[in-house]
Amino acid sequence: LGKSQCRAAVTRVEIDVFFNFHVLFVFQGKWKNKERVLVFSSRGINFRTRHLMQDLKTMMPHSKADTKMDRKDKLFVVNEVCEIKNCNKCIFFEAKKNMDLYMWVSNVPHGPSAKFLVQNVHTLAELKMTGNCLKGSRPLLSFDPKFDKEPHYALLKELFTQTFSTPQYHPKSQPFVDHVLTFTIADKRIWFRNYQIIEEDASLVEIGPRFVLNLIKIFQGSFGGPTLYENPHFQSPNMCRRLMRMEKAARQKERQMVKEIRLEKRKEVKEVLTEDVTDDVFVTPAEEKPKEVEHEAPRPSKSKKKKKLKLTELKKRTLLKRKGLR
Amino acid sequence: MADVEMETQMGLDSEEDYGELSDAELQEAFSKGLLKPGLNVPLEEPKKAVNNIEGLKMCLAEFKKNLPWVERLDLTNHPAVDVLAKIEGTLNKKQSSGEIDAEDDFQREMYFYRQAQATVLEALPKLKKLQIPTKRPDDYFAEMAKTDQHMQKVRKKLMQKQMAIEKSEKAKKLREQRKFGKKVQVEVLQKRQKAKKAMMTAVKKYQKGMTDKLDFLEGDQEGKKGSTASKSQMSKKGPNAKRKYKDQKFGFGGKKKGSKWNTKESFNDVSGFRAKTAHGKGGKKFNKGGKKNKRPGKETRRKMKARK
């Protein structure tokens, strides 16, 4: 068999095996849980965000993509886009100032929606993340117990569960469960990680992507409606930058002020201290010697140094001689 | 009660309607004791973050889909116990209560890792019961989230890192060895010098007649037997004869002037005499390096032929 024939045979075998397995596992059941997530963004995103979006689409076989939305349109247009695409969940990325990335997660027709600030994005393509998983395999979701303690976190937990979990028997899904997504709350933010399950004893390797979500607000409606929760610890990135700049400015001002004060102090009229009469009591001036004016230059001091020099020179010469002889 | 209500109303409206309150009304309020003397500045109420707990709960109740666990595959759990930390005794009290220091990268990532581990340990038996496979068989080929090309790059990088570590370790070891070797060499030389000095002083003492015993000779023999083994090893590692010759010829600034003098010492010095070269018998160096394919003579060839 030639090379191409060999390859064809192999691929045919693969496809057969794949198909068989698929038939065995996937088409055994009916796909009932009709979840569809629309993943798209606004204009002005950078390469990292684009890759993150792509990664989310590979992770979630129940996702759909759409073209970039114009910034001019109001946010509730997103609801219409979702309806057209027949999706009931939406993940929308909004980039502002080429620096800040906001993410909306929403249950489209009536349900709640949440806005987050995304930070510390690392994509699948990073070489430090060495794990790999099947494309479209169903994930295990792991939540921090803190999600159960407060009502807004509980709502977010439900939202994430419905959005990120792949429905069973979805036609594009793989039948194996080989990776786990973790959501943890630390430092008042939500940290997202994706691990591959290597062994049954729970040894894991990170696949990626990874990001950190900083909750801003939760709304009752989809992309609008009354605010249910506002994060008191959230500081908009503009405020952060502003505070930093103000700090710097304050430091500069302080330095200038200190300089000015120093200059002023120097220019101040100095106080004349009152003289104490009893200061001169113990002062005894020395005897006055007659002033001698020298008209001739003094003689050079005698040569202790010269003798020394002579000795060292001799020594040097003898040493050189000896070395030269050698 | 009416007064209190008035007060609260006044308080709330003070920001917005301040400009609209007429002087007469202000005087009334002052007389009632609601306004204090002095400059009244409208205070901004501190901004309260909206936290509509009831609304949240209602929303959650409406939104929740009661799906069987198979559809969702979600678990909420504390991270698995950190076995290593327990052993080392560095188990942080904070961590066990759930507070993570987000600045300490390693600790934080380990926390996430352990949380995932706990989930996996809990979920796998459940999945087995539901007959959902978790292990991918070896002959199952399917599209992966990362391409094969990408995984090759990852492997390459890992290999490179490992190689770099190994190289640096080797270099460190070599350096250590060299230092050690140098130390040993210096020690041995010093020992030899000491022994020589002791020998000389002993000989001088005997010469001057201070000691009658000739013990130092025996002492020397004993010392020799002990040190021959190590000496032979040292001499093996010492500089080559070739190296020595070159050092002598070119080392320390090249040939010195007056290295060839016809003195008594140089006349009596026969170290440069090679007997074989002198008698013309240094055959090895002047041959072709042994004749290749030495052809036997005519007679020998004839005999060989005859034998066949």
C-alpha cells in the first residue's frame, strides 16, 4: 500500500471507531436540555479577547458565534440578535479604550444578567498550559462553597451552571467527561480555571483559558432592567488609573512644597542672639610674637627620602638582574 | 409623630428643594428647632450599593431550572486536604477557613487545584454509577481542543526547559569537582614539601651529629610504601610530557637569553641524549608507520602456493 492509501485506511478506521462510539454513547439518548449560548463581542477588541472568545467556543459545543456589534446600538439590541439566532443564553464581550474588557452573561428573554470586568486573561494557546481535552467534551463544574452563602453569589452560580454546562446528548458533544471548570471566590473576585483530568486519582493539569471576573452589577432583566445587586467593592478601571495619577501628583506637589520651604528658610532674616556678657570671662589671649617676614625661600629638607630612594633603586636593579639571569 | 415625619421629610428634601424653600418656611423650621444656627450645608448621603436580597431570591427561584444532576454536573465543595502541608506542619489556619491570599500565587493556584481535585474525587464515583465514561480509550481518535501541532510545541518547550536545568546542574557539578580536585592537588603538594623539609632537617641533624639514630631513613621507606599508590594516581593526572616540554620552551615569556651556556653543569648534563637516535636505531618514527600490506617475498609466495 502506498502512503496515501495507508493514511486513508487509517482515517477510515478512525472515523469508523469514532462513529461507532458516537452512536453507542451519544445517540443513545435524546437531547432534551436545549441550551444555546451566543458568544460575540463589540468592536475594538484586541487579539487576546478574540482568542478568549474562540477558546470559549471550542470549550462549549452548545455555543454559536455572531458578528461584531456596533457600539452605536443600544444594549437591548443584543436580545434581538439572540432571538434571531435562537439562543437562550448570551456571553457578550465589550471592549473599551483598548484596555478594559467587560463581559456580560445573560439569560436572554427575561432572566437575570450580570456585568463583569475581566482581568488576567490567559488563553488556550499559552505554552505553559500543558493539558488538553476533547473538543466539546462535557465539563464538571466546581464551585466554591462561598457561592451558597450569599444570594447574589447563588444567583451567579445558577447562571454559570446553566451557561457553561454542556447539555447531555448534544450532537456536537463528546461522550467522555475529561475536564473540570472551577469557579472560586478570592479577593472579592471570581477566578475561573480549566483542568484536564488525567488519572482516576484526580491528578490534574491545567488546560486553560483562565480569567478573573470582577462583578459590577446584576440586573433583573436581560441587558437592562432594575439593578438587583451592585458590588460595593468594585472600582472602575478609570477610577483606579485616576487614583494612581493623583497619588503621583500629590507626591510631586509635596516634593515641590518641601523645596520651597527650604528656599524660604534660607532667605529668612536670621535672629541675632542676645550676647551674654559673661561669655568672655575665661578667654585668655596668647602672648604676641613679633611678626617675621621671610624674604628667601626655605632650604629643602635633607634627604632621608633620597637615601631611601637610593636603597630601593639598588634593590630593584638587583632584582631585575636576578630575574633577567633566570 | 407628626414632627418626626416632618423632620424626615425635610431631611430627605433638603438636597433637592433647598433652593425652593422660601424664607418664610425656613424661619418656621428654625423656630421649630429643625434647623440649627450657623451655615447649613446640604450633605450628600453616602452612596449605598443596591443589594435587593428579596429581589435576588425571587429571581433565582424563577430562573432556576430543576434539571437532574446528569445534565448539570456541578458540585460545590471545599478544597481537598493539603497532604503535603499537613506533613510539613505548615497548614495555615486561614486556608482551612476558606480565606485565600490572592497575592501569594502558588498558594492560590494550589487552592484552586485542590478544589478541582475534591470535585473530581466526589464526581467520578457518581458518574460511574450513571454509566458515563470518564476514561478515553486508546483507540478513540477525535478532535481535541488543542491541535497536535500545538501539543508538539508544548512538549518541545518542556524538553528545552528540562535540558537547560540538566545542563546547569552538570556545570555546577563540574565546577565543584574542579574546585575539589584543585584542593586535593594543593594538599598533596604541601604534604610532599613538608615531608621533604622534615627529611632535610633530619639529615642535617645527623650530619651535625645531634642525633645518632638513622630512623629518618626507615621513616622515609614507610612513607613511600603508603604513598606510592596515591602518587601513581597523581602522576597519571599530572601534565603530559609534551605539555611539560612546551611549557619549558614557550612558557613564562618564551626562551630566555642565555639558556645555552657551556658551563660545567651543562656539559655534565646528559638528559638530552637519546641512545637509539644517536645509534641510528629510532626506527618507529621514521617508518611509514608500519608497512601496510607487507607483501611476502618470492620464495615465501612460492611456498604458499605449493602448500595450497
